[in-house]
Amino acid sequence: MTDKETAKIMAVLKAAYPRYYQDISEKEARQVVALWDTMLKNYQYETVATAVKALIATEKFAPTVAEVIDKIRLVTTPQELGEVEAWGLVKKALRNGYYNSQNEFNKLPIVIQKAIGCHETLRDWSQVEASKVETVVGSNFMRSYRAKRKAENDYSALPTDVKNFMAIATERIEKKILTVEAD
């Protein structure tokens, strides 16, 4: 999205929420547009405009950048599995999980695999008493799944330059760890 397109988006927001922007100076307005431009530059104008339109239709107060990004993800990504639906897939995998844990694990969506950890965990869960699988294991899985989904959604909302910075920092840390282990 270009800075001119960002200015168009901000003009729409100003028209939709006139009280929110009524006492803003010209300098502050330029700063707001610059901030929004920085945060939304990796998105297509049409996508941002659609998200803003959806927010205007449902929200009484002017949205934040984070709310716009959340709405962008909502309108551009397929519906995610809920915790109960994900747990249903895990329970199905558990039925054949002792002898074929690797195969059953590989059939699961990536986010569910991340919540479980590894196929050995699936094999171990297949040996747990049925009542504990339904209560303890199910509860723990759903909490882990919810946390993984949130972490992935939060990461996907980050601007590209922040993701790049994080990747470089992670690489540096990994190199330091390898250097310490080699010594």
C-alpha cells in the first residue's frame, strides 16, 4: 500500500469517526498517516479498505492498527479449526496412535502437530486411560492448541521488517549457542 492509499484509508476513518479525529492538528495527522503507512505497507490497498469497511460496519469507535490487521486476517484467511474440532482430530488419530503414531501425526494439520510436539506424544496419549484422555489430556491439548494458534496469529500480524529483525536475532543466538557448545 502506498502512502497516498494510506491517506485515503485515514480519510475514510475520519469521515466514519469524526469525533475521534476532530481535535487533531495537521502535524499529528501526518504522524498518524505515517504510522499507519509503516504498519500497513505490506498489505494491498483493497484488502485494507475491505477490512476498514467491515470495522466501520461493526464498531462504534475508531479502530486501532491492530484491529485493522486482525480484520485483514479474518477476511483473507480460511476459518481456523476451533479447539474442540482440533481435539476431535487428535482423538481420531489416537485410535490408531500406538502402532502408527508417526503416520497419524503426519496426517494432522501443522498447528495441531505443533501443539502436540511429536509423534511420540501421540503414541503415549494412545495408552492413557480413556477417562483421562477425555479430561486431562484433552484439556491440556486444547490449552496448548489455543496458545499455538495465538502465537502464530500474533507472529503473522507483525510487519515484515520486524519478522526479519527477529530472524536475524534468532540466527545470532543460535550461532552463539553452537559456539558455546563447541567449546
